[in-house]
Amino acid sequence: MTERLICLACLVIGYGFGLLQIAHIYSRAKNINIREKGSGNAGTTNMFRVMGIRAGIITLFGDCAKCVAAVIITKLIFITWLKFNIDPTALALYTGMGCVLGHDFPFYFRFKGGKGMATTATLLISLGNAPMIISGFAIFLGIVIATQYVSLGSMVTICTECVLFIVLTLTGVFKLDAAWIPDCFIIVIILALLLLYQHRKNIDRLRNHCEKKFYFRTSKEIQEAESKHRTAQVNAKVEHVQAKAERKVDKLQGKVGKVEKKVDKLQDKVVKVEKKVERIQNKAVYLEKKAQIKAELREGNSKNWAGKVADRAPKVLKQNNENWNDESRSR
């Protein structure tokens, strides 16, 4: 029971060391958030891609060092100082698994961390088995050089190393306390499955032939690539804005055309109204002249009538006078 509690304590200590996200710490010191660049993974490969060789080496060294430090501290505490009877390999595997869990699932990043390749590889190397170390380096470098896929090299190497550990232990080449063999086998299987789980997106990209290949680049080359990328982004934005402006201009021109048509229609209506007003004015002038002519004719008729009356008046008066004289004589 005490030994199991010690294993649990090793897991906790390892998890605490795994929480040291070297990639995040280093990138933030350079005013860059590595979790928003490249693949978004706070790991060695993404640091190589985004920030260059120096940043990648520092991240690799830091991820390896935290696993080694965690293993050394737990061995010093529980084996050297407290003298517990625990197999050193089992103790290292429990501590290393805790460190991998802390690296992969940091609670302060909502359990989204790195993929644990460097930490897992360091744990297996720290076991101190020469065949595992040599074969691991050979497999990893061979695959990466041949394919330029770091993810493929990582998965194949770790899975091969875990299988090799089990084989070497069963054949007696790797010495382990018999009571701790099941624990060690379970841990290495969990580590292999965990690495495959963390690389599930890479597996999909490899199957679809769209996984990014790895190239060593200096920080200068990365800056040049970033400047080109930014220039391309700016050009794309400019083209987008220009296209948008052209579409707006086309819409405005269409609206202007509609307005011009309406203006033409209104001008035609104004011309028609002006013609109608002109006809009304002409009619008014015509009626006015007609009225004047009628008035003149009436005046002319009245004068003629008065003249006729004046011409006939003396004759009537003369006749009347003669009639009166005749009557007076007869009397």
C-alpha cells in the first residue's frame, strides 16, 4: 500500500514538472504566443518551425531537462533518502508518465498542451538501456531524413521503443524486479497510446497526404518567410478591398443610372407640362382676342345703329311737323 502511494506521489511530482511549458515560456519572453502560431502546439517541432533552430533547441533541452530533473528528484527522495524498496525503473516510469501528462494536459491551459514526444523520448532514454537509445536515435533520424515528417518519426520511434522495452524485459536483457514488471509494461503501453492519441490529427493529415514537412530554418529565414507571408496577406487584403470598392462603385453607378432615367422621365414630363401650359396660354390669348373682336363688333354695331337713328330723326320730325301744321289749318 505504501509503495502504491509513493507511485502516486511520483505521478504528482512528475505532473508538476510537466506543467513547465518551456515553449510557451520562451515564446512569451519573445513577445510571441506559440499557441497562436504554426500548428498551435506548444512543442519542440512547432518552435523549430515558427521561431527557428535556436528556439527549437532551447525548447527541446527544456522539455528533456524537466523529465530528467523529475526522475532524479523522485529517486533521491524515495530511494536515496527515504530508502523505500521500489524498483528504480518503475519509479522513473511513474514519474516520467506524470511529467508527460503534465506536458500534454496542463490544467491552466484547459488541458491543452504539447504532444509529449521529447518528454517521452527522454524518459525512455533515461532508463539507460544502450540498445534502446541507439535504435531510438537511428529510427527517428532515419525516418525524418527519409520522409521529412517529424510526426511519423516520433510515432514510429516511441512505439518501437515501447515494444523493444517489453521484449528486452521478457528476454532478461533489461533487468526489472518481477513485482514491478506489470506496472512497467502498462506504463509504456499507455505512453505509446497517449502519443498516438496526441498525434491523431497528424495521422489524419498523413493519410490525406497534407502533413507539413519539416525543414531546419534559421530565425532570419523565418523572419523573411513571415515578411513574405505578411506581404501576401496585405496584398490579399488590398485586393479584397479593391474588389469590394469596385462592387460598391458598380452598385452606385447602377443607382446613378436609375436616377438619370428618372430625371429623364421627369424632364419629359416637364416638357409635356410646358407644352400644355403653352397651349393653354395660346388658348387664353385666342379667347382674349376673340372677346376683343366681339366687343369691337358690338361697339361698331351700336355706332351704326345710332347713326341710322340720327339719319332718320330729321325726316321723322319734319313729317311730324307737317302733320301738325295740316291739323292746325283745318281747325
